Amino acid sequence: MLELIKNTKIDFMGKKKIAFIFSGIISIIGIIAIIQIATGKANLGIDFAGGTSIQLKFEKPVVLHDVRKALEDGGLKDFDLQDLPSVNKILIRVKKTEQKLGQTSSEVTEILTQKFSGNKYIVDSTTEIGPKVGGKLRADAAMAIGVAVLGILIYVAFRFKFNFGVGATIATFHDVLAVLSVFYLMGHEINLILVTALLTIAGYSLTDTVVVFDRIRENMKVRHKEPLESIMNASINEVLSRTIITSLTVLLTSAALFFFGGEVIHDFALAMIMGVVIGTYSSIFIASPTVLLWGRKKAFARR
Amino acid sequence: MKKRIQWRFILIGATLMLAAVFFLPNTPFFKVMPDWWTKNMPDKGITLGLDLQGGIHLVFEVEGEKAVEITTERIAQSLRDIISKKKLNAEITSKGLLITVAPSSMEIRKAIEDNYPVLAPVETGTNIVYTISDKEAKRIKDNAADQALETIRNRIDQFGVAEPTIHRQGTNEIVVQLPGIKDPKRAIEIIGKTAQLEFKIVDDASPVAAEIPATAAPGEEDAVLKKFAEKIPADDEILFEKKVNRETGVVRKIPILVKKQAALTGDLLKEAKVNIDSSGSGFPHVSISFNDAGAKLFDEVTAANVKKRLAIVLDNTIYSAPEIKERIGGGNAQISGSFSLEEAKDLAIVLKAGALPAPVKMLQNITVGPSLGTDSIEAGKMAGIIGTLLVVVFMIVYYRLSGVIADFALALNIILLLGAMASLNATLTMPGIAGIILAIGMAVDSNVLMFERIRDELRVGKTPRVAVDSGYNKAFWTIFDSHVTTLITAAVLFQFGTGPIKGFAVTLSLGVAINLFTALVGTKTVFDLILSRRDVRKLSI
């Protein structure tokens, strides 16, 4: 039998203070990120903020600075550039303007065709989102997150007793906030694909929590004389290897997506990697201690 | 015991066959299948989303309010006729959504309201102001959206796009998806053009006409309009003719004073096609012919306005304003202007398909070039193969023979997932590919949970068969719970997500749901088979 982790006796519950402080900070950053998003100050993607994004693939390498200068000389304002030098790709994002949809993109292509006549390019993709659609997508995303969290909360409450439900929900919220806060701090774009990743993380991070909770519930039946804290510790230690291995397999596929999946899915894969790692951490260090804090042993159920 | 295992193998075999049948259209083998197969068996398979095959996704908003304005104006015009026919004395003006009648009297009100019960008074007094009732306005808007949908469909049909998707969304939005299109910009222009064709008499007789400057540079139009706003007669307006110098490419705008009321409109058109000028210039023009009613009207209009100029106006831009030399019978005319052959072709398309009942505004445009789609598919394949290999190898290294069984279940899972997607004719998007790859990582989770349980049971000294059975039973609810929570979020994503995200929700939820079957039935069957053969003392796990 090959075992990664054997008969550990780590005092996880004893580390709850450090864990709570760490997670508290990261969650607060996440909440700040949400406020910044809601007020439109965060780096919102075109799909949420409205605007134009154009990805071009040049025949020969281009210098980002030259593109910037060409566009500025051409009279384009309020734009961001990003490049993928290995494939000669340039991503141009223009924040929402008063212009009619379609005008900005033709302006950009006209300028670049003129200034880079010796280096042909093809338009890989164009995305133009009007302000109305952006607002709707933003509302939809907020709604989706709300409904998903509520759905999970109801299911967990139905399958477990209330305080376990609270523990699981807080751990789930924590995971979503943590990934969001990292993206926010890194200045990455907050867009639909990230929201998709966040929701997937919310659903998946519960797997580990459920594994831990199941074992606690089982152990509570046979070891009901022991204090809850030691039951929790023992349970987490018992399931530690499977918690880590289940995360590891998803981590392997997420990493494959990250390194080989191409630019479209890059940020999604990055969010998944972070989410899986944080989800494993929270199922060990956050979910159970929260249950413990919420209500002492009497509130625990045998189901 | 043995018999039950047999049945389960048959079940697994049957689902595999079914999946293969559904997925076959996506493989090269489908082409070499006999006729009876291609005719009677599923032939659609999985389709690629716009992000993978390239194409455009557009959302337009039909400006229904404008359609109501147009109707308001039309009603005002007809009220003027009614009033004058009845020899009543009232001035009727329309502005935006309002029709003002001055002065108002019982008799006038009766004449108006009997003829147009859809008009609701909003202001009464010496003058009366009407507007179209809310109910009628809603009907007009709804109608406009329907008509716009129909017109756009016609235009796209004539433009020639394979498998377009065009549908209404909400009250006033139209979604257009054109896969694999080569010239997205042109398509957008064809769809978005209102194409309201009007023939208006040029009012050269008015003294103001002489005062209007001969040309204006682009951008100066508003200044000209403002300058003359007060001076021009009430039933006239200034429109601009756009002239492009074919050698230098310089654009000039020529302001022309025309009658507001169109003498003839494009809804009386029968045919529009592109011709090349025979005069030797080689420039294209669009020949149009009217239907019988249109021809008659054209005949009358030209007869009544000989020596005057007739402006051909498309969406409030004058294409040309030739002089009517003589009465024109037969109902044929041509639109010339400074356009390229391609522009002329597109103009013919929009004229033939008819005008939009109201202008449309583009709300969203997502265009993906074919090369990005191909790159994405390649990258997705690569990530999928590497991800799967990593998981497969890990399971074998960690769980030995049991790992092989888990990998068998994983293969089963992937085949059934593709089969299920094909049976639903699902659309595969890039996030959808990511969903499949994630589902591969999650699929073995169930086996990990079971195997760890079985290990627990073996540790406390149970025999392999007992350990497997109780391990399965104990892990079942954990696996079930974790699958359900993932399904909840996938369902939410499906509900709220747009195109590509929906694709993700589909692959993830199908992958996770199928996993319940492959992990619980697939793996267990193999275990049972091994354990039923002989008395197994030691389990390779």
C-alpha cells in the first residue's frame, strides 16, 4: 500500500486561531474586492464593464510600445495593451466610450493597418459589449453567485445539521473570497470566466468539507464520550490523505489546463488551481473550527 | 452472484454501444458507414461553439420607440387628410410621440377619435394633444421586433450563411449567430442597416435653397443644419448627399433641401439588383423595379414633377438627386452613387429584403476568427491528453491494480460523456472543454474516496470482499453529497450563463452525473468480478 500520509496526529483544531486570522484577512480583502467591483473601481473585464476588446495576431513580432504609440497617434484614448510575445499576439482593450458599438474596433484596425503596413495581422477575436449588456451580465453574475450559495446552503442544511451547514457555507464563502482577493491583488481582470471558476470552486470545495464532516459525524456516534474537539482532530487526521489526494487529481488536470490549455482558459485554470488548494485548506482549518465555535457539542446531531 | 455481475457487464456494454452510436458522427468513421446507417442513425453529434469554429454572435436591440414615432407621424398625416376632407379647420402637427391638434372642438375630436381609437388624449384644452395608447404602443413595438427578426433573417438568407441562428430574446432584442463567417464587418453592416428607401422631391424653388452652401466637409453637417433650422419651410428638411472622390478618396457632403414627405418609399419595391454602368465608367449601380402599385405611383410622381430633381434617400442620406427629365413609366429606376461593387451588392440585398421597421442598435458583438478557434481546440486537446495521462498514471502508481480499475472507470466516463453530449446535440465550447478536463480530475475522486474507505476496512482486518462491500456502502453518501453540490453550481451556471459558459455547465454537470454511474456501477462490477472468481486473500489497492 503506497501511502502519502500515514497515521498523522496533527492538532488541527489547536491552530484555529492562526487559521482564523489568516482567513479573516484574506476574506476582508475579498469583500473589499467585491465592493470595488460593485462600484466599478476594480479591473472589470469588457463583459462586465462594457467596451471593446480586440485580439490581433501579427505575422512578425511586434513591440508593444510601437503599438501603443501608433494607437495614441491615431487618436485612440483610454486603452490597455497586453501581449503574448511567443505567438505575436496583442490584446487591445478599450474602455467604454460614447461611440456607437463597432466604431472603436474599426478605428483600431484602420490605424494599425496603416501604421503596420509591413507586418500583416489577422483579427483573432473582437468583443464589443454595450453598457446595457455589461450591466445585465453583472447583475446575472451577482444573481448566479447568490443563488448558488443559497442552493448549497440549503442542500448542506438538509443533509447535515444546521451548525454543520453554517461551517460548510462559511468555508465555501471563504474559498470564493480568497480566490477573488488574490485575483484582485494581482490586478487580474474580473470577468465572466472568473465568476464561472468561482462558482465551480464553490461547488467543488464542498467535496472535501463533506468528506471531513461525514467522518466527524460517524466518529461522534461511536466516540460520544470524547470532547468534540478531539473527535474533530482525529477525524481530520483520518481523512487527511483522501482529502489531499482528491484535491491532487483535480489539481493535476487544472495544471494541465493552465500550462497547455491556451490563453482563453488561462485565468480560469489559474483560479481553479488556487481554489482547489484553498478549498482543501479551508475544509481542514476553517470548516470544522467554525462548527465548533458556532455551537458546542449539545447542538450536534446524530443523523 | 455471478449472474448479477453478468447483467451489469451487459448494462455497461450497452451504454457504451449507445454512446458510440451517438458520438459516431463526430468521427471520420461516420462517412464510411453504409447508407442505411447514415440515414437512420443519429447524424448530428456534438457541434462546435462559435468560440471554437469561429463566427459572430450579435445582439441587437430593436428601437421600438422609433417604430411608434413613425406610426405617430403616419397617423398625423392621415388625420390631416381626414380633417381637410371633412372641411374642418384645425392644424395638426406631430412631434416625437405626440400629435397636437389646434384648435380643439367636439366635432374635431369626434372625427379624430372615431377614426383612430388607439389615440389617447394626454392634454385637453384649447388645443388637444394625443399620443398612441400604451397598449397599442406595446403592440407596435412587439410587431416591430417580429418584423425586424423576419427582415434580418431574409437578409442573412440572401447574404448566404450556412446554419445561422436568429432568434428573439426578451421583448426587443434579436440574437444573431453566424458560424464560420469570413467577413464579419460586412455581415454586421448588412444586418444593422435600417435600409429605409425614400424618394423625395428636391425643393429647389424655395428661396432658402439658393442660400444653402454647395458643399460641407464631413463633421460640418450639424452646423449647416443649425444655421438653417429656422429658415427652411415647415414641410422641408435638409439632407446630405455623400460624394466620394474616386481618385483621392476625399468625402464631401452636399446639403440639399428636400420635401419632408416622401413621394414614394421602398416598401413598394419588387426587385433590386446590381448592374455595371454601360456608359463605360465601369461603376456599379443598383437597379430597382417597383411592384404595380409602386410603378403607378412612380409614374404619377414623375409626371407631376418634370424638371424637378428627385432625391433618392436611404436612411436619411441622399445617394443621388437626378433631374426628372420626363415622366417615367414601367416602374424602373436606378440608384447610383459612389460605391464599390461589394457595397452595391449589399445595398441590393438590404433593399430586396426590405427595410427594418425601426432602427436597430448593436448591443453586443463577439467575433472569433477561425484561427483562434483552431488554436483553442488544439490547446484543449493537448491539455486534455496531458491532464488525463497525469491522473491515469497517478492512480496506477498509488492504487496499483485498483488504480487500473479506476482508470477503466475513467475511460468509461469519458466515452459516456461524449456520447451523452452527442445525444443531446450539445455545443462544445472552450470552457466546455475545460469542464470535461476538470470532470476527469473529479471523476477519479469518487474512486479515491472508495479506495480509502476500503483501505480503512482492510486495516481493521476485514477480508477483501467484505472490505469492498462495506467500503462502497460507507463512501456512497459522501460521494453523492459532493456530486450534488457540484451539480447545484453547474445548474446555476447553466441558468445564468451565456453561450460559452453554458457549454461549461453542460459538460461539467454531465461529467459529474455520469461519474456517479461509472464510479458506483463500473468500478464495483470489476471488483465483484475479481472477487467472485476465487478466494482473494489480498487486494491490490
